[in-house]
Amino acid sequence: ETGVTQTPRHLVMGMTNKKSLKCEQHLGHNAMYWYKQSAKKPLELMFVYSLEERVENNSVPSRFSPECPNSSHLFLHLHTLQPEDSALYLCASSQNRGFEQFFGPGTRLTVL
Amino acid sequence: QQQVKQSPQSLIVQKGGISIINCAYENTAFDYFPWYQQFPGKGPALLIAIRPDVSEKKEGRFTISFNKSAKQFSLHIMDSQPGDSATYFCAASGGGTSYGKLTFGQGTILTVHP
């Protein structure tokens, strides 16, 4: 595997389900990000982890819970989501202040 | 003040033509301005980037023009090809964080007709 991988690529869940999105970066970076991409809206930064410490949480509802067990892995735990949470969830990584972020292909989430 | 405004939302160009996408920002602390390209089913990928100490940067058919006084920057794609059809995002970053916090524009869907 190379770059940034995300699993699953597609996820359909009911409003009462609990699921998790997984991201893995194979680039040796020390910062990882979760973004939400909705149609006709800018990419919304959700969470940032730098050196495995959460450094930013952009007023994201508590039904989204991130976890970064090490510098290569990032999870987004989902619980009691709403239909408006349906979107493409993108993971990215970067090295220090290297502003180039490398994105994964995303997980297309549909909440019924 | 953290917004980056991008226009147009969509753009249709004939093969061989010039595609121009514009962005404007308010925050003068921004010091890095990348453009990302996203194909369907893929995540965004860095295309080209510029810092405010230069007014233009060219990489192949892609050029960023930067106007610091107007707080505007634009992407020009020369000799546009059908393979350039994608969504383009401008972004801006800066402000002293220890990581690359990017603020993205709304995106432009570019279609290049053969």
C-alpha cells in the first residue's frame, strides 16, 4: 500500500448504527486530518492530529469521535448520525509545517 | 475572515482553450496558496502552489497568478485537455500553526470538451 488509504470506500448506515471509518498513511507523516466534503460546499476541516495529539476540533458534533492510536492510523467513530451527515469523508496527512496534504480517496457515507 | 471565495462554480472550455479560475481571500496572515485537483472517486491532489513573495508560478500548462494587494489569486490552464476535466479547489494556509491548516474554496467543476 502506498499514500493514504481509507476503508471502507462506501458505507450505508441507519441513524441508530455505530460504525467506524479507518485511515492509514504510508508516508511517514506526523499530522493527520479528517475533512467532510459535501456537494457545492468547501471542504470542511473536522479534526487535526499532530504528533498523535488532537490539536483542532472544528465544532464538530459529538456523534463524530476521532481516534489516533499512532502516527500512521486515524479513525472516525460514528454514532447516531443524521441524514445531513451523508457526505464524502476524506482523510489527509502532512509532515510538520509542510502544507502539502496528501488525501485518501474518501469514504462515501450515506445515512438513512 | 477565514473564507476563501472561488469562482466560477463551473466552467466549460473547448480543447486547446484557456481555463481560468479565480479566488479571493481576506486573511492577510495567509502565506501559502495551493491549488488541488480532484477527479471523481479520488481525493484531492496538490497541483501547484505559490507563496506571496512571488507574483506568478508556472508548472507546465498550469500557472498561478498572485495579486497580494488585491488579495486575489488565480489558476490558468493553458491548452486545456479533456483529461483536465476535474474539480479544482483553491486553498490558503498560514497563521503560525504547527501543521498545515488549509481553508478551501468552494471548488470549480471544469469540463473540457474535445
